[in-house]
Amino acid sequence: MKDKPVHLAAALRYEEEKDNAPVVVASGKGEVARKIVEAAQKAGVPTYSDAGLAAVLASLDVGSEIPLELYEAVARVLVFVWQLDHKYGGEHGERP
């Protein structure tokens, strides 16, 4: 089975004790987007597919916090990651 092509990707970081809101740490399109997803997968970081959200996040500057208007959409992503962490028993690198 062939993977779907990745056209846009963005990576977020959220450290409760450090960040006021999730921060864009990488974004890109085409080959750069594919490499972002590939790096996440190799590191055991879950990926979440939402083309509309990716487009908005990719338009933000790397290093910037997400704007208030994106809190709800990004919260859905964080809940997805949280559920995977609990389902598979811990930190991203511990997943099978």
C-alpha cells in the first residue's frame, strides 16, 4: 500500500511549564512536509491529518504561538495525542 502524498505539514510543541500556547516548531510543503512527517514517525511522535489546519499552521512563522482562533482545533490534536499516550502506555518513544 502506498502512503498518501503529503502536501503540507506543521509540527507543534506544547510544554505546559514553558509555553503559554502550542508553538509552531516546523512547517513546510511538498518535500519539506514529507520530511517533517517522516521525522515525526521515526521519532515515534504521532501524526494527525487535517489539511485545513495544516494550511493555517503552515502560514504561521516557525517559533510563534498559535493564535487564540486555533485553540479549539489544536486542542483536538492534543486530545488525540493524549489518548494515544494513554492507550500505548506513556511517552511517544515507548509506543510499539
